[in-house]
Amino acid sequence: MLDTQLFIFKTVMEKNSISSAAQELHMTQSAVSQQIQNLEAHFDVKLFDRLHRRIMATTAGKVLYPFAVELDQLYTKVNHTMQDLTGEVSGRLRVGASLTIGEYVLPALLVQFRQAYPKVNIAMDVYNSEQITAMVMAGQLDIGFIEGPDPLPGLLVSLPCSGDELVVIAPAGGEQSGDKAISLAELLRARWVLREPLSGTRRFFEQFLEMHGHSRATLDVVMELGSTQAVKEAVKAGLGISVISKLAVTDEVCRGDLQLLPVQEGPILRSFTMFYHKEKFTTLAVDRFLAFVAEKLSPPPSLHPARLQAEEDDEPSSKKAE
């Protein structure tokens, strides 16, 4: 019973919310609260302060958390060892993804993986790239997926996996209507609606601008929004143009709600990154999922980092300096 309470406590700590933990654990909020109270009674300490419907870990809670993590990892090792003996793939799989991947790429893959391994219990968290990276570093996630362009911390092992194209979108029938490609210099004179600064999509686009000689400071950002859907709605309302994954606007373009603006400098291609913590014990379910994704989302040659680097190295020095 104590083991169960510690696992529930660990989930509440990582979610920083009773309701989110209850959803993750498929329990009622009252059941989660009761288990936390039982754990507090067992140790005769207060683990959380409850302030205005929010919880904050007490000193005792912060001290207990590493032990709960260690115990959970020990049970994971036991399960992995037993699964190796039987060949059965089961247990929990915690996946995290930045918004584009989490909303438009992974759901179908997770369904396919669950059909192949029905005894694996899968949970997915969707946040921006920086948050997903931090959660993998903290051991809260088994595997992360991001679109962010920045290098990962040294303790994280990264694997390229597929990718997408960023496109500039505008309201259908707006001032920029037409099939003629538009230069970045001209596009930068427009108003922009963008994701928050920590978004992988935004940072990649800003790097694309700088690669073509334009400062990110020249973007006239009239609104920053934390979700892809909110960005699309703002553009449809005429607040400005934006840059977004092509995967996210297929339906709106087909319906004529939004239009794509071809960029004179060429397509904005990026690869996705799958990564895990090299010091975190991996279960058989994690191993199988890594192999499954590597097969299903292998990067096309045009997006593979090694090829992109080789192409940059082959460029004339005069072009690199431009």
C-alpha cells in the first residue's frame, strides 16, 4: 500500500496538480487526495500546502520525492528484468512532445504502437520544446520529441526522425494573395502573429531569417499565442500573417479559410528530434517504442542532419559569407 501511495505522490509532484495526477492515473481527485492524506498520516508530516486551489510541495515533500523516484525506478528495473525472461512488453510509457508533433504526428503512431503492444499503458504530455526537454532531463518523461533547433544537453541522446515544412500563412483573399513567391524582406513589412518565444517553430523560423540575412528583431509581432489553433484563428481574423507547420493548416487551406504565401528564399524544411536520457533506465516498452518510431519516422535524405551539414560544407566560401 505504501508503494502505491508513493507512486501517486510522485505523480502529483510531477504534475503539480491533484486533478492532472488523477487524470494521469485514471483515478478520481478525491481518491488521489485520500492517498496523499494517508501518506502524510503514515509519516506524520505535511507533504503539500494547499493555497487557492493550488498545491505547493513542503520541505518534507521535496525531501521525499527523490526516494519515490528511486523506488519507481527500482520497480521499473524489476519489471524489465522479468519481461526479458518472458518476452512480454508491458508497463508504462511516458512520452512528451512539442505542440506540432504532439497534435499532428504522434497520435496515430501511439495508436499503432498500442495495437502492436496492448499491455503498454501510454501517456503523452504536450508542451513547448523547452518544457519537454526539461521534463526528460528531470526523468519525468521516458522519451521526448521536439522541433526546436537548439542543441540538447549532453545527458540527452538524440535521434533525428522525419520532419515537416514550415509555411507562411495569411487570411484567404488578403493583401498578399497570389501564387507569386514573396521575398522575406517584403514579408517582414507585414504584421506577424507568432507562437511564444520558447516555441520550436518560432525559433526555427527566426534562425531561417538570420540565415538569409534578416534579424529576428525586424519582425513586427503584434500578438504572441501559446497554441497552434489560436495562431490560426488570429490569422483568419486578419490580425497578421504567421509561420506554422504545413501539417497544421491542411484542412484550413483546403476549405479556403487560409492561404499559403510562397517564400522566394525557398521552402523552410526542418527535422524533428526524438531523445531520451542516457542515464535513465529504459524499459522494454521504451526500447520497442524507440525502434518503432525509428522505423516509422526515419528522416528523408533531404532532412537528415548529416546531409544538411555536408551540403553546407560543399557550399563555396563566398556563399557562406553572404
